[in-house]
Amino acid sequence: MSRARQPPLVTGISPNEGAPWTKVTIRGENLGTGHNDLIGLSICGHNCLLTAEWMSASKIVCRVGPAKDDKGEIIVTTKSGGRGTCTVSFKLLKPERIGILDQSAVWVDELNYYDMRTDRNKGISPLSLRPANPLGIEIDKGKVPLKDLENMFPGMSGDFTSENFSATWYLMENHSSTSFEQLRAAVGNLKKQASKKNEGSLAYVKGGLSTFFEAQDALAAIHQKLESDGTEKVEGSMTQRLENVLNRASETADTLFQEVLGRKDKADSTRNALNVLQRFKFLFNLPLNIERNIQKGDYDVVINDYEKAKSLFGNTEVPVFKKVYSEVEMRIEALRKLLLDKLLETPSTLHDQKRYIRYLSDLHAPGDPAWKCIVAQHKWILQLMQNCKEDFITEQKGTHTLGGVGLEMDRSSALNRISLSAPVKRGGSFQTPKDDSWHYKSPQQVRFVEKLSDVVISQLPNFWKLWISYVNGSLFSEKSGQVEKLKKNARQRQNDFKGMIEEVTRRLVQLVRGALLPSSLTELQLRQYGGWDTKTPLGGAWLTQVIHTVRLSHEALSALEIPNDLLQVIQDLLQDLRVHCLLTTLQHTEEDVKRLAEKEDWVVDNEGITSLPAQFEQCMVQMLQSLKEPMECKPGEINVQIFTQHSSSALPLQIIWRVFIKCLEQLSTKTDGDIDTSHNCQYLERHTFLNLAEHLEKNGFTTAEKVVRVSIEALRQLDEYLFETYVEKKSDPIVGSLEPGIYAGYFDWKDCLPPTGVRSYLKEALVSIISVHAEVFTVSKELVPRVLSKIIEAVAEEMSRLMQCVSSFSKNGALQARLEICALRDAIEPYLTSESRVSMIITSFKQALEALPQLQSGTDKK
């Protein structure tokens, strides 16, 4: 069936582009016969029939809806003509977001706006909505930490709506990896936005030209209506009614927008508050951040934040800022107290002390925290020293309650332990390597000195270094602004600190004197520093250990470059300890030598020597080992003149050696002890004394040769005395038996029988001589010729005397006498070794033979 009319044909649309809800005028042919004939209108595929207004068969007015297609046809459908066609198209522009208070030449659908808000920006005020991407290019978030950006741009912001906006910050945060071409495109976008803004009101006019036309048509219609009305009536005229309508419309509009305007004011105030919070969030968050950083121990962060807040808000007059800043000051004051308490805590490391002092200096703490720390450390060191003494005295009393077990140690074993101990390295422990039993054998005083030295050497170096840092100002940071002032305070307190060092060294010396040299202290000082049990005095070996410990303490303190005048009291203590050690060692050695006689067991070795020389040599060597440490003169020490303050006849070494010689004399008084003692004397002269002379020279005794010479001379005198006594003791019975033996049985040289052999008295004498030979040989083979030659000499002299006393001999008597003299001479001939003794013995035998008549016959001679 054919239609009554042609299909609609759209030939024009004005404007031909625009955003959604733009009002357009459609022109063409066969656009319908009326409003009811128009049944369809679509632009770019979106149904616009609801907003369409049919004007004539060639004109329709409507609004463009939010179509999906950017560009499309305009299709009109009527009842009379059906679906039409078009020869033009419409371009749909993407809408820009318009705030509810922004100017707009077209109507903005608020429903769509709020739907969008609740969907994508829920909870965000519409007043704060702004373009998220002002450059119009893809955002590429970089990896630069926000904290680093805040440090690089202090007081600035990357928010482009902020008053302190920094473009560099924004680019580094959002476009750190964006290419140069993209940035160039972004510049173009910004230029377009700027030129669009510069167009001003003209842009609004161009954008809403159709609106102005409509307004013009409406005003013209009103004007035409007024003219057709004729004259205006005073009441009820059209203008009056129009005014009333406009007033009601204005009231209605005010009512409608009052809530919006109220929300605007509230939003403005909220925005201002948020801006203030955002802009000054550092200050508002500072109290809480201070608490958190203090708990974590990040004091540097707290100080930096405080310095920043002080420079920004220290002199503010804004009430809210003053309130928050006062809370910051309150927390900083609590931090000052906390740091000061930590600074004065003991024990504490030098590193921590320097750190806390620097923190307090940066926080402008009142007073002088560094000096307070020095005073506290000084008191603590003194208290440690006193506690050390009290602990050892308490331990000593507890040990004595148990009977004093283990406090005594044999001096020889102590000396051996000292000689084998390794040297103590500087900075290490003063206690020499020990076995598990050392603690129970070492005297309390020795362990006390070692512990006390450990306390001083472990604490005083850091104390001294803290003072040096205080004087040169390295404890304080430059930003505190107080370096010169504090350095001046330190220079003014030099005498006070010198007094502290003197008090520490003096306390060290007095405590050591109280333990080892109580006689050098006053009664008042003894009550404070004494209290030790001195019933068992220390031996030289332990005193040597103490000297070694005190010397190491002095060396360690000297290495700190502490002035020598502050350490002089330690030098004086060393001098007194060295003298005391020398005297004690000599006294104990003398006592040990005296007791050697009690230890003699008369057991001889292969050389016929008893253990006595070895024991004496051991005593002397141990004494020299003990004397080595006190005799040694370290740099700054004075030579000990104990060996030159006496006369040469009373030298301590000579006294000890004379005591030993007296010991030998005591041993010689024992039964048959003279020959053993004499042999020991020879061994001492040839070996022991020479060995000791070498030891003396090695240990620096310049008088060794004189001492040995005098001692050897005394030893020789003793040896000669012992030898003469032994020879007299053995020869007298033999010599005394000759005369009674010769004349036994009333023998008469004038009237006797022909000889048949030697008589019994001569045999008995030879047997006695053999007995002496055996006795001496068992002691020493070397002594045999010396002893026998002396006894034979006495026998020969007695035989010569007896022969010379005979007035006359018979032939048989002369023969008998010559026979016995020759027999005696031949028997003892192997022992005639000493030339001096041989000549004397030969002379005696010669005189005896000359007293006899000469033999005449060969038979008699044979």
C-alpha cells in the first residue's frame, strides 16, 4: 500500500556538533504534519523523541542525548511518511565535567552528575573534583619514594591544586618514565586548555548561541504580547503578573539552591580546614611521631623534626599552632630527661655517652650534660674500686672461716709458675695463665691488685678519651650553635678534671698500699683502705707478680698520654714495692738457706756429692728470678740502691752465702760428716759458685765477681779447716799406735832376733790407712790422694822421729828397722802424687833410714 506522504528527509542540523544534551535545530522536508505525527527521532543512534519539539514540517527542535557513537545520522520517523533518511550527520563531543557552580551555556543534567559521583567518587565532595590528569597523557607512576621527594623539595607539594605546587615534583612522581614525545604532546594539551580559558565569555556565547536565539525569540514574543494587550493596567496587568511570576520563580530558585549554597559554604570551610591540615600535617602529626620515634630509639629523626618545627612555628601567634607546638615542647622536655638519665646510667660505653651528649646538645638541654657525665663516671670508678676491695676482704674473711685453706703456696712453686708464665699484653687481663687450682692458691691480696688494676685500666681510658672529646668540642654538633661556649667551659674545668684523675690514681695507690704496704699508711688511711689479714706475709714471688701488674697499669695509663705528674704516685708505689720485694726475697732466701741443713740426707750421687749444693744453687737461682722484676729499671723509674747502701762486708748476697757456709759448718760437726762436707765444698768452689756467678752477671749484678771471690775464699777456709780436722781425726790414732806397736812385748833394738818379716804394728797401721782409703774413696775418688798423702806424711814423720830417738841398734835391730821402713815406703808409694807432699815424705823416710846403721853384707841388703 502506498503512503500518503514522502518519507522525511533531513537536510540540515544546527549546530552540527556538540556535547550530550546540546539543543539542536533539525531542518528538512516532510518532517510530519504535527506533534502527534512524529513517532521517532534518533541522533547518533540515541532516541531523542522525549526532548523533541515539532515546530513545522520543515523544523524540529530537540536535545542530543548521550549516544554511544561519536558521529551518526539524524533519522526522523513519522506516521504519515514512515522512516526517513538524511543527508547530514552530527558529531558528538566528549563532555567535560562541569561543577554545579560552574558557568555553562547549556543545561547540565544534575542527575547524571550525581550518579557519576556516587559511582566513581563516592565520599568525595563535588567541590573538590578536579581533572585527575591535567596533562592529558598516560600517567606513569615512578619509583621515587615520597620521603625522598619531601627531602628534595622541602615545603613544596606535588598536588597541582596546592599553593606550594612544584612542577618538578609532579613530573618526577607521575611521569618519571614518560618519553619526550609524550611530554611534547602534553605541552600541546596545556596550550589548548589555556587558549580555551582565554576566550572567556565569548566562548560561552558561541557555545550557547542557540540559547541566546531562544531567549531573543521569547523576549520578542513577550514584547509582541504586551503591545497586543494595549495599555497597561494599574493592577492585574500582564507585567504585574509577570513580575509576580518572576518573584515566585526567584523565591522558588532561592529555596531550591539554599541547600546547595549552604553545602557550598560548608564545603568551603571543610576544604579550608582540610587544606590547613594537609599543608601543616607535619606539625599536627609531630607529637605522635615523636612518641613513636622515641620508642623506636630514632632520636636523630626526633631532633631533626623538632629543629624543623622550631624554625617554622617557634614564634607563631596562631592559637592552634601554639597549642600543638606547646605539646611538642612538652614531649621534647621528656626526651631531654630520658636522654640525661641514659647518659648518667652506669655502666655505659663511650660510644653511647658521646651519642647521648650530642643528642642533648642538639636539643639545647640546660646545663652541661657532658660535664655531668664526667662527674658521674668519676664517682662510679671510685665506687668500683672501693667495692672491689670490700668484696675481696669479705671473701678473705669467709675463707678464713673455713680455716684458711689454700691461701698458702710454696714459694718455689710460685716462682716456677712466675718464670713459666706468659707476658701480659697491654689491654688484656693482668692475670697470668693458671690451672684450675690457681684461684685457691693465689693470695687474696695478689688477686685483689690484679682485679683492681683491671677495673682502672678498663674504665680510665674511656674516661680520659671522654674528657679529650669534651675539650676539643667533638662531642657537640655544629648545628647546636654551642660548640665554642662548651669548649670554653671545658677549658675552665681543666683543674677540676685533673683533680679527678689524681683522686683515681691516689685511690689506686692507697688501696694497693693498704693490702701490701700497710705500714706506709696513717691510722686514718688504714681504717679506710686497710682491713686485710697480714698474719701471713706475701713472699717475693707474689710481690714480683704484683710489681708486674702495677707496671702494666702504669704503662697502659702512660700510653693514654696522661701527664706524668698525675702518675707520679704510681711511680712512688712501684719504688716502695720494689724495695719491699727485694728485702722480703732476701729475708726468705736466707731462711731457706738456713733450713738446708735440716734437709741434708747425706745420700751421694755418682760423683760423691750430696743434694746440698744443688739445693743451694736452686735457692739462689729462684731468688735471682724473683729479684729480676724489682731490680729491672723501667723508663722513668729510679734504680734501687739496696745493694750499695751497705758496706762491702755486709752485702745481702754475701750474708746469704755466709749463712750457707755456716750451714756447712753445722753439717760438718755431725758424725763422719766432715769428709762429705769437704767434698761438697770442693764441688761448690769448682761448679756451684761459678754457675751462680754466671747467673748473677746475667741478672745485672755488677758486684758478682767480688761476691763470688769473697765467698770462695771463705769456702776454701772452711774446706781447709774441715780437711785438717778430718786428717787429724784419722791420722792421730794411726800415728799414736806406732810407738806402742814397735815396743810391744818389751822389744829392744839392741837385743832382738834376726828378722823374719814386718811386725804386726806395721800391718795394723797399713790396714788403718786402707780403711781411711776406703772411706774416702766411697765419698770421692779425687779426695783419696789428698787425704792419704797427708796421713802418710804424718806416719812417715812419726817413723822418722821414732828411729831418730833410738840410741843404738844391733845388727838384727838395724836390719829389722830398715825392713819395716822400706816395707812401709813401698806400700804407700802409689799415693805419693803431690810433689810437695812427696818431697816431705821422702825426706822423712830418708832421715829415718839415715838414723840406722849401714848394711855391710850383700845378704843383709837382699
